[in-house]
Amino acid sequence: MLNRKEIQSHFPISGKHYEVIVCGGGPAGFGAAMASAKTGAKTLLLEARSYLGGVAATSLWMPMNRIKLHGQSRGGIHELLCERLESFEGLGARPGKTTWTDGDGLHVHPDYLKLAMMELLEEAGCDYRLNSPVAGAVVEKGILKGVQILTKRGLDTFTADVFVDCTGDGDLCFYAGADMGEGREEDGITMPVTLGFALAGVDEERLFTEFYDQQNGGDMVGETILRAEADGYAVSPWYSFDRTTIPGVVSVNNGGLKQVGKLNALNPEDATFGERAGIQIAIDFVRFARKYKLPGLENCYLDRTGAAIGVRETRRAMGDYVLTFEDAQSKADFPDPVAKRYGAVDQAGLGDEEGHEKPKMRSGHTYPYRALHVKGIEGLLVAGRCGSYTHLAL
């Protein structure tokens, strides 16, 4: 039973001071807020959108990679979230892919994820508020003192001893005047944006056997894209499919729209076009999948598109240490580790057209505490997509 008084006791009063404020409620921000609150610090999590979960919620069952390790617990906040998701009687999550790129993850129902995160924050005693995008920063003598939040009634200001920017776009770092990197170093180009979508009416077994059977069917994905493009459909350079928690429903990732140039989600025009193109890509995929009778997709229909485009890369804050691809390649073992980082380099197709060799990292290198400290701004840490890395290290 919902207890409004109890739940609203976790909503902040405007102007309240906290020990720690985390901006951004995706996986990185949720982890930071939970870790802070569980140490006993009075913590506030502010999220720009109307839900928690970030790209893990907008991207519809795409696997939350590396949330487990070899199928086992990674401990800490990872385990708390996994346990809660798995407590929903098989409806909240299912095991993810086992490939080198996508392994050790969970396919998570986006709405169960949203509820799980709110429940866990409440249980940890962490305050949180949605619909609270960062709109400014209060900096005094190089020390971050406050964050300004845009609301329907104007600006709210919250103060804290320490702030953590997990906004993905580095919004708090940007407004605080921190040094920022953007996109690929040589040209500023960012990885593609994607509006994920889900298909219903899918024969899953046929899709995940025949469609990916390279030995017997050739490159059916590539062949289909070329055929659909020639017939005038809006197509992506690539598509990938994920199982979901609902029978007959699959989630579709893709590489954005072909032959439209690069998009930067910091630009409102580009972001708007990304949303427009993403919906066209989803609807056209259903059209040509049914027309060409793709295995398992002959009778599919569009179930839903993601709540927003998924953004892979925009701004990055420069920390006291900037993690490099060479660190990842050499499996660096830093003296001040806060975590280990697993997986593979995935540029989502960026660089393929130039014929570059796909870069490879060594899974399991450490991530240094120094990289969390935003250079030149006291009282400000950064984590997640807008963290302190080079493009390839990201």
C-alpha cells in the first residue's frame, strides 16, 4: 500500500542543505547516491527526467552490461539492485547476453527498474526528486557551493558540502566552469544517438537462430539493410536484438540513421532530429521486416519506442587524472582504485567507415579515485558517461 506521507518524506524542501548532492539518476548517479546514503551522509539525488534509470530505462531491455561478473555478484550496490530486480518473480529482469561485448548483464524491464531504484533509495534514507534538471551552479573562490535546478516555478537552489555530477552530459561541471572535453579528440564527433524500440508478435526462437545463423544464411542483417535502403526505407547502419521479460517481445538497438551526418545531442536541433529519425527508423523497420518476411519477424508490430533517445557521448569533465585508452589496453592497476572496469571497447560504429582497426582493451583494469575529482573545482566529483576519460577510454 502506498503511504503518501512516508514517500514524500524523501522529497527535498527547497533550499535545504545536504552533505552530498548527486545530480543525475541513471546507473552512475543511483550508485553514487546509494553509496553515499548508506555511509550515513545526508544525501539528495536530483534527476532531470520524470523517472530514474537513465539510459538503462530509456533503452528498453538492452542489457545492463557487467552488472554481474561471470554470472556472479559484484557485491555492493550492484548486488542490491540485482536482488531487487530479481525479486519481482522473473518479471523485472532476465539474464543478459554472454558475448564478449555484452556479457555478464541483465535484460531489465524499464518500469521495474524505475520502481526498484526508488524503493532502494527510500530504504537507504536518500532524498530524491525528479523533473529537476541542472540549470546553474554557485561557485565561490573555486569551491562549488550550490546547484540551481529549473522547475515550473522558477529556479531552486540546493547547497551541499560535496556534489557528484552524474548527469551524463556533465551539466553541473559545465555550469561550474570546469574544463570539458567533447567527442572524439581529433574532430569533436560523438558516437551516434539511438532511439531504442521494442517489437511484439515476435517468434523469438526463429529470430535468435535463423536471423543470426551466419553459416547458413549469410549476413542477413547487412543484406536486409541494403535492400531496405534501396527501396526507400529509413534504415540504420546496424541493428541488434535483445530478449525481454515479456514473451514474444524483443528490444532493438541500432546505430541511428544512415547518411545524415553526425549528430551531437548537446545541440537541440540535432537532438530533435534524432528523436524524429528514431521514430521513423522504428516504424520503417516493422514495415520492411513484414514485407521481406524476416525470420521470426513476419508478424511483428511496434510495441513502443524508448522514452528518449539514448546518448552515448557528449561532454566529459577533466579530472585530476584522465583515464586513457592506453590504461585500458595495458590493464592498468592504479594505487587508488575505486572500482574495476570490465568489458570491451564499443564505439557503436563510429570509425568503421574510416576503416580503422577495432581497438581492444584488457578487461578488468582499475579505475582511479583521482579521476573522480574535477580539476580546478573543489567539492565536485564526476562519474558515469561524463567522467574523466579520453574518447576511446570512454
